[in-house]
Amino acid sequence: MDETAQTNTIDAINAAIKDALSAIDQEREREIISRRFGLFDRKETLEQIGEMLGITRERVRQLEKAILIRLKIATEEGKITSTADVERAIIRDLAENGRVGRVHDITQRLVGSDKTAEHKAHVAFLAELSPKLTVVNENDMYHHAVGIAEYGNEKDIKKKVDALVKIIKQHGEPIHIDELHAKTDYEHPTHVSGLASVSKLLATLNGYWGLTKWPTVNPKNIRDKIYVILSENGSPMHFSAIASAIKESDFKRKNVTTQAIHNELIKDSRFVLIGRGIYALDAWGYSKGTVSDIIRSVLTEAGEPLHRDDIVRRVLKKRQVKETTILLNLQSKPEFKRVAKATYALAEK
């Protein structure tokens, strides 16, 4: 959505909020709705509002429910006409983005990256009034979300979300959205990603979906981010290149220093130094140790003497070092002995 359209949407949302509140006769009831949804400030609990108004928590809950019912009826009967523009904007957005989505994401698409908590509260409140929209209330399992009502109520949406979580758990590792879509009967991958975005148990990164506890889709610290960068690159990288890749990534927090990256690479056993400042993943078959350690492992694995060229070739698969460094270790370390022309074996202990 371009800037002009976003500005128009913001104006429409503000007008709808004003008209919806104007439809509430009593000042106390307007106060309850404004504070409960956080329309002009932070959201407040039933207890906080009750204490401010001098009534019980239960009474606040009853009043909130009654007010929303009246507003929904008024909206459905066309008495709050300005809400129709916002309703159409939300439905149009959802139609293009999977039929259901988090309030956070919908708001960002409608009003832009400068969205505020107030903007999200407005979208959530107006969606609550619309007969054509379904609201999924936030709890420990689900994000606050909105869906197109004709595709299911809150219970239906949660059931579909749970089914996706089950598929991903059974898969056992992050799965690309296209492959995940192939395991369902939804028309388009956006329908799958829209539903998946509602779950607090799932996270996504670079087109892959997985459980939030999996660092490859939800890196929470520098080490996890390094792991993701190396995994995506598929080959060893210098620590400065890793730092640059993190800064250019889509990670939420990516303001890291090169020195911090280097420090984390040294600490984590998943990362193996294989050259001057160059690191690889241990999962790729690399192992820690000096060049002589690698030569020893190569000869041990071979179980027989090897020509120096063969030794060099095998060591270079495990370390990015100069060929002369390998030859120098072969010739200078007492643990290796020459048993024939240019052929070496492990020295007897």
C-alpha cells in the first residue's frame, strides 16, 4: 500500500473510532471501552478500570460486553457508516494475505511501518465491531488476530492453526512454506502462512516455518544468528563477513559488532575455526584442533601411510590453510615419519 493510501486509511480509521465512540451515550461507558482497548493510551485491566470508576471488576466486564453488543448491532444495521470503509480495507488486506493474520501485521500493512500501539488498538477494536470479521483473542497459544468471517469463526481458526503446528512438529525441523502448503489442502501458500502467523508456538525466517524454540527460525541471541547465517551460506565464512551478513539480515536485532561476533564464534562448539578468521559448522564434518591434529586424524582414518599430496588434499577438506603449512607440519613434527619417498605415516609411540 502506497503512502497516500496509508494516509487515507489512517484518516478512515480515526473517523470510524470517533463515530463508534459517539454512538455510546454515557461518558462512563465510553471510558470503559477506550481504556479496555487502549484506544488513546495503554490498555487497562478490569480491576484498574473498576478502581478508577468505583465499581467491581465483574461490573466492568458486564458493561463492556453489553456496550460491544450494542455497537456490533449498530454497525451491522449501518448506523455507524464510517466503519464500513475500514472493514473493506481490512477484508481487502486479508484477501491478499491469507484470509487471516495477526493484528500487528494487518496494522503494519494498512498504516505503514510507523504504526503505533494506538493504531493496532484501533484496528482491533473496529474488527471487533464488524460482522464480516472474526477476532481471535490473544492468550498463551495464539496472537491477537483477525480473519474473514466467511472462512470460519474463532474456534475454526484455532483448529486450523493447531493442525499446522502438528504438521511442523511431526516434520521435526523447519519446513519451507511451499512444502508445508503441499501437506495441506489450502488453495495458496499465503493461506498457510496467514494461519501459521497466528500461533505463538511457530516462527518463520527466510520462507521457513518452525517451532519458536528452534533457533534456525527464531534466533534469540548472537550465536543463533551466526548459526543461521552459516547454514544459509552453506560454506565457511570469515567472521567479518558473518557480521556484515547479520547487519543486512531480517533479524529483529542486528546491530552487532565484528568483535562480538568473533567472541561468540570462539565460545560455541558448533563453530570450528578452519583458517585465519574463517569458521565452519561442526555439522559439516569439521573438527577442532591444530593442523597437526588434523593430519593425525587423516592418517588414523586411513590406517596406512599416505603420499603427501593425498594428505594435503584430505587436510584441505577440513581446514582452509596454506599447503606449505601442512607440509611444514609433516616434516617438522616428531609424531609423523617418512616411510618412503614423499610418503608419511604416524610415528610409533
